Amino acid sequence: MKLIIRFSKREHAVFTSHLDTVRIFIRALRRCGVKMRYTEGFNPHPRVYFASPLPLGYLSDGEYVEVDCDRIGLDMGERRIVDLRKEKKLIEDDVLSALRKDLSKELPQGFKILFLDEIKPIKYEKKLSKRITAEQYKILIESSDHNLLDKLNEYIKDSDREIEKKIEKKNIIKKIKISENIISFNMSKANPTDLFIFEKPEIGYDFEPHADRFTLVEMIINSSMSLNPSVLIADFKSVMKIEDMTHTILKTDSLEKLNRKLRSLG
Amino acid sequence: MIKKYDIDNVTECELVKILLEYGTPINVIYHTLKVSDIATKIATALNKKGHKLDLSLIKRAGVLHDIVRETGKGHDIKGGELVMNVDERAGKIITEHMVHTFPTKIDEVNESDLVAIADRLTKQDSYVGLDERESEILSRKGRLQTIQDKIIKNFQEAKDFLKLIEEEIEIKIDDLLEDESTDKERMLSEKKKNKDYDLKIQIIKEVKKPGRYIGGEVNSIIKKNIESKLKFGFCFPDLYEIGMSFTGGQILYDAVNKEDELYMERLYMPDFDMIHKLGENKLSVFSVETFRPLDEFDCVGFTLQYELLYSNIIKMLMLSNLEIYREKRSDSDPIILAGGMGAFNPMPLADVIDVFNIGDGEEMLPELLLEIKKHKDGGKRKDEILSELAKIDGIFVPSVHMEGGKVKQGISISPQVISDFNEVRIPTKPIIPNIEIIHDRAVIEIARGCPRVCKFCQANKIYKPLRIRQKEKILDAIFSGDGILQNTGYDELSFLSLSTSDYPKFNELMSDIFLAIKDKDIAVSFPSLRLDSFDEEVVKKMLEYKNTGLTFAPEAGSERLRKYIGKDISDENIMEVMERIIKLGFRKLKLYFMIGLPSETEEDLDAIVTLAERIIKLSHEFLPKGKRNFTITVSSSNFVPKPHTPFQWVKMNSEEELYKKNYYLKDKFKHSKGIKYTFNDTRVSTLEGFFSRADSRAIKVVIEAVQAGAIFDAHGEHFKFSVWDEAIKKCGLSIDEYNNYNLDDELPWDFIQTEIDKKTLLADYKKDEVNE
């Protein structure tokens, strides 16, 4: 049987790397009594598959992990073992909800589980990381520059704009065309709710004096290693010569292509 | 509009997806999930008392109650209308959740009341209780007094209603919902309480491996009412990933934090980039639990693991703006403790540390801290507290026990020994690091001490008496419901003791363990396995898990020298063991030797080469040509005489002698097929030798060297011998300062009375000695 989990990395969890996240999940699942299935071969490892790795320092509400397992043991008042091999029907909702709570408790500060669901395994289905074609982001920019929106507009409108990226291993410089990698791009002045989402409640409650400083960018970007939001923001900052500017990146979702449409992975 | 759902069978996950589709912000969804969890928990408790509350309805209304969550007014009415179209009852509850009239009789309680009360108990996604919620809401700015009054009135009604519930379910709501208020929220708020939170987060973002500094690990402890406790900062003078691999730290964390009046936090030596950032921003080294600066603890304690870490200790104090010399520190500065193996010669740090805990720490340290707390609460000054502590056995207080750089006449201190090794708590809930550390696995201590008599070994002399943990206690600590595997989720298990295979009935213990882990996907690793006592069955099992190599430590090449140093194994015995391991299928072997042992001659060095080559030759007898893949790594370390051992008087080889001997062997092994030779830095060993038998004058050298840039000397790449050489000269000492002890000399550590007295040590030193 297969479980899919959507989770967030927030607060101090942004300092946890992808590889550490994998290790943390596997241990937390074990503590929750989830009996994971293992890969065959000389060096078996649990069949726990993550969506694309999240760069260190990003907030995210759109992380996914799939778990192949045989049985889950739950702490629902008394310990209860659910043998998934024997259950023909889908697992009842209270079991899934209890596992969601158990697992949330077992993860370090900043990891939160949004939902946990059982999915029917599909034969020959691609791994999670291979199914993702795009990623959705929100970026909160703080700057005293009054023309920031105009500058962003000018920067992104240029359909020939390229970013140079050094590939250290091969010692070559690759040019990436921005317009080919960005699926949608939106920007606006931020509102108080956005400040809450970006973990700045102090400012959210007392928004007016700061209202001018915050800009929100929403974008969907091709899921490839070549261009990520921090590369884009860094390039924007240097090309448009903006000195006073900080930003926070939040991945809001991972998207797959289904019937030519992008949709949430969950 | 939201899409229709099957009211009877809708799952929590489907409800969350409805929120996502509608565009409810995700932080709000976490809040609604928590409200649903809490309302369900209270309802379940009420149902046990005969109420008939509809749990599915509570779930639906709970999860959807903030579906329209705008900052403006009316989200309750708008949300209610929206849900009403598909789920009338849930919609009605949502409409009522903000302006709510709570019943005054428990019989009238319904689902709506529970969602409304749960919402008032929850802040973001954590249970905080009505009082905290009320004060938080009231503290928001810009509200009219009449509205404030309304809020207060409404919360009073909620409190009355909660009392009704508590009476009915016969349990305090705080107790029922204990699990719902996670330590994780407190972790954050406690960090924010300490100054410069934002700045610290900023610099953590900028350094490599930020996980070293951020804390928040599973099983780490954040206590309530920290201000009322004695705050103890446990300092490990090396990087996080090394400090977190130290089982002793986990033992102390458990032992100290089990005391309600004490709170132990952890501090580690920051890496170079962090040191730079701390200096730039004038910040002290701070704890991972609450970001508390080192200098703001009531007490800090260093563990003394290795002489070359002295420089890091001094650096941590310097970074935290504390005076190095204890006499210069003020009354308000933390009391600085130290313990661990290094405390058995406390002299090099005697002018720095206020209190040394000599011997086992897990009973002594909490006792010591409670004593300090008692005197502190009683208003005593630091010097008064120190003289009180000096009365306790096993405690060395330099300001009381020393005079003119030397221990006063007649002072004698016996190391602390825990009362009953089998009754002492085993830490089965260790902190699980978020980042990868050196030894990332579950560890259980199976014995303390060692039955062997090797003369060079300090550990087996000071960990006395030999104590064995009962098999049942070990198995329970590993496998029970509150055992280390369940509490950590580790898939690797290891054992701690000076020599694992000397555990009595080792085979019995291991076969029980192998049986228990059979279908658990757990690997077992054995450090310090001694091949002269190994059991084939256990070793075979090991091969099933991992085809790793084996380690064997003959320590000396010739039978004569082995006999003299107390490691009495014959060549024939070694060869027999080798034959067995080759037959069992092992193909990699590591051999450990010591260079520079007393009475060592060229013959003894040659014997190392002969022995290794004999083993390779032996392997050829069992392996056909073309399949001869048996390899040996010969590793040599440089012998350093240690206090409290029979070799404490020995004149250590000079750096040049050690260097020559290492290269002599390197040259001899140059043409040996299948043998790799590795050796240690002779300059590092020489410095280790300097400090291991030093007196109180040596601290000047450390301070001098740190000021000249020496830190992380235990990490080879940062070790600069010239800096130390210079520092030693500058202080008017020589590298051989502590290398010329006579048998009748008073030694700096003589006042510590270990179980083996000086006469016995001397007799041991002379035993089996061969005068050439």
C-alpha cells in the first residue's frame, strides 16, 4: 500500500537540507510504527520517495513524499496495528488522521503535515520526482525602492533576457532564457495576510507603516535544476541595481502535467 | 462555491483539499486541523460519559470553519453560507463559531459548542488555553474599549463552559490536551525571549551547515518556567556533529533534565565561519535549545575528552566575553565546571575552571547543580558557594584546594563512583540530530570499565571498578516500548564499553539481540571487538549484515613487548585467530600498534612487519591464486604516557624519534603486497604528551597559542605546531618540561586517589621489565 504525504517546511525546518529531511522522515515513520517496504538488492533502503529537493533556506508548503508500506501502528489511546496487506478496502479516515497527528508530533520543529492520504499504487508509475513538471512560488520582497514594481516589470518583460549560470564541474557557462522557463508571473503590493504567510505576524498586525515596503511575486516555473527563484532574484537585483532589498522564498506547490494541464501533485 | 461532498464518508484529507481549492491560506489550514483535533478529542471524552456527539460533523465543521479567512469582518457568516450549500449542519456551526453563546448546562452541549471552544483554545496550530488566547487577543492594538469588554465577557463564558466540561469528563482540559501543545512552539518562543534573535537567525542563514546551530531536534527538551530553574550550559569544545556523537553528553542531558529544578542546554564549538560572524556581531556562543548566550547561564560545564581541545575551551570562553582566569571573573559570571576523563589531571585548567567533577558524572553532576541552586537561592556569594562545594567528595575546587599554583598539602580526592550501575537511568530517549553526525545510531552502554590490565591504558585504570549491566536491562533499554529503537527510529544499533566482547556471556547477549531484531531491518555494529575472545557465531552474523572489516589491536609487534605492556597474547594465538577469520570470509583486517612504547627496540618494530606479512602469507594458503584479495591496514599511533597508569613516569619518545620510527616502518612496508601502513602526526602526539602530564603552568601556553590563532587542533588540517612551539617558549617552558619525572617525584595529579595506588602502579611498571 502506498501513502502520500504533503508537508510544509517552515520556521527552523528551513535549515534542514534535503538529504537530512529524507533521513528525518524515515526515522519519524519508524517511530510511528510504519513498516516500510525496502528496495531489493545489495544495499536495501526504504521505499520512501520525495518530490524534488528543496534548496536550503526556502520555506515550503508544497513538499510531497510517497511511502510504500505494509503496516502502520498507531497510538490511538491504545496502540493499534493496522495491517495494510490484509485490509482490502481503503484505510478508514480516523486511522489516517491519527497517523497524520502522530507523524506531525514526531517531526522536528518547523515540519508540518498538511495531509496524509492513501493512494492506490499504479503499476509502472513514474517516481514522484519524475512526475513534477513545474513548481509554484511566492516571493516576498522587502525594499525601500519605490519603483520596485516597475523595475520588476521591466526585467521580466524582456523576452530575450538570459541568465548566465556557471556549471562548475564542466567549467562552462550556460545561458538560460528566462521567458522559456517561467510559465506564469504575477506581482503586486503585498497585503497583511501575505505577511502572516511569510511568518512575519508582527508586521501583519501592524501593517500600515510598512505597507510600502513589501512586494509579492507569484510565479510558476519549470521544474528543472537550471533556473530557480533565488538565481532569478539575484540576477534581478544585480541587473536592475537594487541595493536595499531582501527576499523570502516560499514554494507553495509542486505541479504535474495531466491532460495538458498543470495540477497540484496531491 | 465549493464542490459537493459525501457528508457521511468525507475524509479529513478531502476536506483539506476543499480548503486548498478554495484558496484558504495554508497556515489557516494548519489552524483548522488543530481545532478539529481538539474538538474531536473533547467530544470523544464526553461520548465516553454517555454523550452522543457526532464526530464526523465536528470534523467537517472543524476543518472547514475558517474556509473564508479574510482579515476583515464576517468570515464566520461568509464561510457558513458557503458550506451550508453542501453541508447544512456544518455550515450552521461555522456561522456560529465567532459570536457564540455557550450553554450553562452540560446536557445542552452540542457539536457547535465544541468547535467554538476548540477555536478559543488554539493559537495558530497549537493548544495554548483560554488565558493565553485572551491576553493575546486583548493585546492587539486599536480596539475600542466596548469591544475589549465584550471579548472579556465572551472569554468568561467560555471559561465557565470549560469548567462544566472538566467536571463532566473528570479530567483537567490541560491534561486532556497535553499532547496538543507541542514543545515545538515553546522552542521558538523561548529562543525569541533571548536577545538578538533576529540577528542570530540572520547569521545562521549565512554560515555553512546551519543545522548545527538551530536546535529543535526531536527529543531535545524545552522546559516550562525556565527562569525559575538553575540554567546549566553543557559545553562540548568541538563541532556539533562530534559533540552529538558523544554518548556521555546524552547521559548527562537525561540525568540533569530529569531534575525539575535544573535545566541543561547544549553549546558546541562554532566552526570558523560562525566564529567570524559571532565576533563581527559581538555575540557570545549560544545554546541550541534557547539561543541563550554562554555568559548568561548560571553554570556552564566543559567535558574534557582530549588534551588538544583545551584551545577550543579557551576560545569558547573568549568568544563569550568571559575572563579566562577564574580569579578575574566576577560574582555574576557563571560558575564554570569541568568533568570527564581529562579531569583526572585537572592541573592544566586549574586556573580557569571553578569546579572539577572527578569520576562518574551522571549522579554527581545533578547533585552538584542542585547544591549550587540551593546556595544561590539562599543568597550566597560565589566564593561561599565554592567553599560549600569543596566539602563534597570527588569535587576539586582549585580556589579552595590550591595555594600558589599547587594543591595544598594533605588534600586527597577520590573519584566519584555511581552507587549502582544497574539502577542508574539508561538514556533511551536521546536527542536525534537533524543533520548527519559522526556516529548516527542508537547506542547502549553495556559495561563501564575493562577487565584487562594494559599498562598504557588510562581508561581501564580510572573507570573502576568494572561494572557490568545486566542483560535484561540492556534488552529492555533497546527493545521495550520506551526503548531506544522505538524512541529514535534508528536502524543501526551499537554498544558502548571499553571492550565489547569482554562482556560476560557476550554470545548469549548477542544471540538474544540478533533474535529480537530479526525482522526489524536493524543493523548491529560492534566497536572495540577483541579478536582473541571472539565467537564464530557472532562474527558469522556480523558478516550477514555488513561485509565490513575487522579490527585487531596487538599494540606491539613482539611477544616480549606485548607481555611487558600487559597485552599478553602469543604470536601463535594471533595466527590461530587469523586463520579462523580468513576461513569465515573476512577480507579486510585492521591492525593497531603503538610506536614509542617503553623499552622498544628496532627488533620490536621489525616484529610488526613480520607479523603482518605472516598473516598475508597465511591468507595465501586458503585463497587460490588470482583470488588473493585479503588486505591489511597497519595503523600505528604514537605512545603518550598518561597519568594514573604504570607508565606515568616514562620518558616519552621525542618528536624526532617517533618520526624516525614511523618512517622506518613506512619504508619496511613499502614493498609489502596487500599491506597499507598509516600513522599519526608525531607533532600532535608530542603536544598531547606535553599537556597530559602538565601542571598548572601549562595554561599560559594554551592562552598564548589561542591568541596566536590556534583552535581546532584536534582536526589535523588546522593544527599549527609552530604556534604551539612558539607559545611554549614564550612562556619559559620547554616541550620536555613534563617529560622528566623521577620515580620519587610528587606528581601534579597525585592528590587524586584512584583505586590503584601509586605503589601498585610502580610495581606494575617494573613487572616484566627487561633491562637490556
